[in-house]
Amino acid sequence: MKVLMMRPSYRPELSGGTHLAIDLVEDFIEAGHEVELVTPISSKYLDLVNNNEDECKIHRITSKFNKKDVFSRILRYVDVSLQMYKVGNTIKDADIIMTHSMPPLLGPLGAMLGKRKKIPVLYWEQDIVSESLISTGIFGRIGIKQQLMYNVARSIEKCSERNSTHIVTISQQFKKMHTDRGIHPEKVDVVYNWIDINQVYHVDRNDNPLFDELRIPRDKFIVTYCGNLGVPQNVEIMIEVAEKLQDKKDILFVILGGGSREEKIKKLAMEKNLRNLMLFPLQPLDRSHLVYSIGDIGLVIGRKGTSKNGFPSKTWSIMAAEQTIIACFDTESELSRFILYGKCGLAIKPDSPEDLKNAILELYFDRDKMRMMGKSARVYVEKNFSRKSATLKIISLFESLVSKNCCK
């Protein structure tokens, strides 16, 4: 079986989903299948490309639209989607296509490509863009323009879900959205994002070189946020809490991240002149075990409504490294239920600096409880979100779709 995979990022690009793609490609190849990948790459990463490290043949696409404002992002999404379709059309002998929910046009174009090639298309849904426009307030208050953008995004998603052969989504909540919209339940499978527990694990502070490289003091009680710095994440509340807890001299807040609001986050921290906050850029994927072992507490932060459009995959990395987790996330979400059921940490309502401050202090004053939650987190992720079981389910779906197509 030859898989034509079209997705928004891959090595050496640093993003939340890159490790999932690498794992899946490796496991496809281990299962005896061939993968050809089409993906955009930012020009700043071109010098880091090492074709000798690639697991499969990769077609990398660049765009001339590189600014961070909303209009430029839309132009970039359209540009790379059209380029990816053009390249995908030249790839021969593919048995199946895997598309992605980002960039948004990739789903409909991938479905169109599947019809052209007369092969099945599996749509891997990691985001629901229409919901993010409303629930996370990316466009501010909801007006005519915002409603128009929502309608456009929703139309694109309908085209993706109705014209793809099958959908793999990342939560039961997402699946319910599809079935409520009239998609047959058998067309949608839930495969939660996973973590390779052999690659992400706890590293003792004395053995962690990042403390020396980044000059992070080892004797502090450390609260970390690792990942994307964008509108949905609302990392600003972490900075507010750092300001509130300046009197606790042994509590240190550490952010390792990048994204559309990176400069704004840095400016806000500088304006407040916080001595208990350190900011660093994202680290390479092969250092994830070191990154997620820095903190006593790992934060997952999302604005109210974020669970309707995403599921933070960093959660499993935090848990795999035996960090106690605090989720400032929709309390009715699957993520919050997992954390509470597995006794992996605390789940509090989103957008509340006061609740986050109190949760941090609760664990700060009860270190035994905190350490027990960290141990439970590792056990829970090992049992429920391991790499092999998740990728095997996806690969089996591909094999089944190709088999059915060959029998027609």
C-alpha cells in the first residue's frame, strides 16, 4: 500500500502535531507500507532540512506570504493548499490519500484529488477552525465579518467531512459534532492523540542538562508552560498569576514556546518586570523528555470553548514525564475528565487567574499529593494513550479502506 500523506508540518518544523506525523510515518513503514509526504515548510527551517534523516520521500512547499497578521495567514493557507494539491496530483501509484484539517482548504482539495485518482481519502481532523473563530475570540466580538468568516470555514469543513471517504477525529466530542450534523457514525473513528512513552519520560533535575543550558535554578518550585503561544492558549493568565505570586520567592514560572503571540507575551512580561518568570524558545522534538521534566507542574491552558475546536496533545507529554498537570480548560471536556479520573492533577475553569493561582498554591503546599499525581499521570498515559495501539488503529483503517476500494 502506498500512502499519499498531505499535512501542515513535518520535521524539522516545530509544532504540536509533528511528533504524531513522524510516529505514524515510521509505523506505516514498519508495517511494510510506502509513504510519500507533501507538506509546507517555513523558510526559516529550510537550512535545517536534512534529507538523509527523512523516513520517506518528502515534497516541501514554501509560501511567499510569511507575515503573522490574519490576512497574510489566510493567503498563506490558500497558497500552500493549492501548491500541495498540484504536487499531490503529480504523485503516481498512491492507493490512498490522508489529508488534514489544517490548512483548512486541504480537506476539500484532498477529497477532490481522491476523486480524480479514484482512490479513498482519509481526513485526519485535529482542529475545527469554524469553532475556533467563535469560541476563542480570534476576531474579537462577533459581527457581520466574523459571522461571514465562520460561514466560510463551516462550508469548507462540510466539504471535507462529506467528500472524504472516512474521518479520524481526536475526541468523542468531535465525533458527536459530526453525527449531529448528519454524518453516519460508521464514517467517523476516534483515535486520541498519543505519546511515545519510550521517548518522553521523567528525567531527574540533577541529570537534566537544560537547567544548566538555560540557567534555570534547580532549587525552585517550577510551573511550566510548553507549546504554542497563540490566541486560544491565553498564556497571559499565567503571567498574571506570576505577578500575583511574586512574594513566593521559591516559585518560578517557565515558558518554552513560540507562536503568533510570542512577541506580545514577551512584551507583557517585560512591562511587568517579573523576576519569577523565564521565557525560552521551543526546543527540538528530541529534547521533549528534558523539556517536560523541568517543571513540578505542567500547565494546559485554553480559553473558554477551546475544547470545541482542539485537544492539546501536550497533555500526554506532561503526563508521560510524571509532571502533575493543571488544566485551565473547559471543565466539561474530555481532557478535564481524563485528568480527574486518572488522578493526574487538577482541572479548573478557564480564563481565571485567581483559580490558577489557588490551584498552584494547593500543590505547592502539598508536595506529597503533587508527587502522587505525577506518578499516577505516567501510569494513566501508559495504559490509555500509547503510540503503538493508536497508530495500529489508523493503519488498520487505511488497509481496510484500500481493500474495499480494490474490491469495487
